[in-house]
Amino acid sequence: MSKVELVDLSHKFGDKCPLWPYFPDVKIERFHYHAKSGVLSQQITTFMHCTTHADSPAHVVEGLPYTDEIPLDKYYGTGVVVDIPKKKWEVITPEDLEKARPRIEPGDIVIVHTGWHHYWGDNRKYFAYSPGLYKEAGDWFVQKGVKCVGVDQQALDHPLGTAIGPHGPGGPLLPDVNREYEQETGRKVIEDFPYWEPCHKILMSNGIMGYENVGGDLDKVVGKRVTLAG
């Protein structure tokens, strides 16, 4: 019988971990520790959506299920880790997904590897300059009938389709990044990314789960068909 190898696809979670641009710090405080009490007891204060995590439908669409209402089989199944290398601000297109190998099949959990997880850290490059999915990719996943989508970037949408761009609560969070895009491309951000988190909303509204900030030992399983649990 062949040996099963378990591979962790999570970035580290902990005190002062890298955060999306408008989240408060994670704090881990020791209320008892060995020198004081002979036992270790800690309190964690955290915002949700820190490091590697699953988005639930209620995150983006009012009235849809919360995490505790989602069947566990949504988080487990067979799938593929597809390699779609992308550079700064590039969009992952339906054409990229169609050509990806192993072929994406209905019912798959799909992890999109762009290589961007190597930049994970408290920096603008990872959070503000990443490539990403957008509306057209979301539509493609729905038509394909996949079960779940994970990305090795900051969110299920391109950063300029989030509040980092001119969208949502307080956007643009990073006006200088928006100006840089417009200077480099000669186009307005709102023209290229007119919708606020469309891929999130399309996936969640159609019962497709999502993982953000996938990382860890992801490179070990690129190009493979695997069993995933999260």
C-alpha cells in the first residue's frame, strides 16, 4: 500500500501576523504562564479572515449561510492544484482556467497557484500588487460546477476589485496604489475593475466555497490531483 503524504497549505497564524490593509492586529496574551502559575493559559483576540481561511457565503451576501450552517462535506473532496503563473496586477482569465492542467472537472476543489504565496508577509507587494480572479473567472467556475476555489493571493478577487481599489467600505484604502496603476496603464481603475468583489459574490451565491491566502507547502502539490480537507 502506498504511503499517504499530508501537506499543509496554510500560512502561519499568530500574534502580529500579516494582515489585509484594514484589519486590527491579532493579539495572543498569556494570562497564566509557567513561572507564575505552573500552567499556560492564553487568550486570543482576532479579526476573522486572517492568514489562510475559508470565506463563508454570509461574508458577502446577506441571508446566505454562516460557517456553522455549512455541511462539512463542502470542505472535503478531490480536486486539483493548477499552476497559472501571473505577475503584478494580472487577471486570471477563463482561458487560463480552461487550459490549466490537471483539467478542472465538475465537483472539484480547485486551488489556483500563481506563485504569489512566496511574497506572503507584511508588505504591499503581496496585498496590493497581486494578480487575481475577477467576474469572468467567477462565472467560469459556476458554469464548470466546481465545489470550492482557493487562491494563493490576498483574496478571491483581484486587489483592485476590493476596497484596496475604489470599492466597499472606505475604498480606496491605498490611493497611491490606485494612482500607480493608472500611471502605469493609462487607464482608470474603475474602468478595468468596475465591480466590488464580483468573484466572491458569484461563487458564494452559487454554493461554491472559497479559501484565501493558501500557502504553506503548496509548491509540493502543484500540478497534481489530490484529496483536500480544510
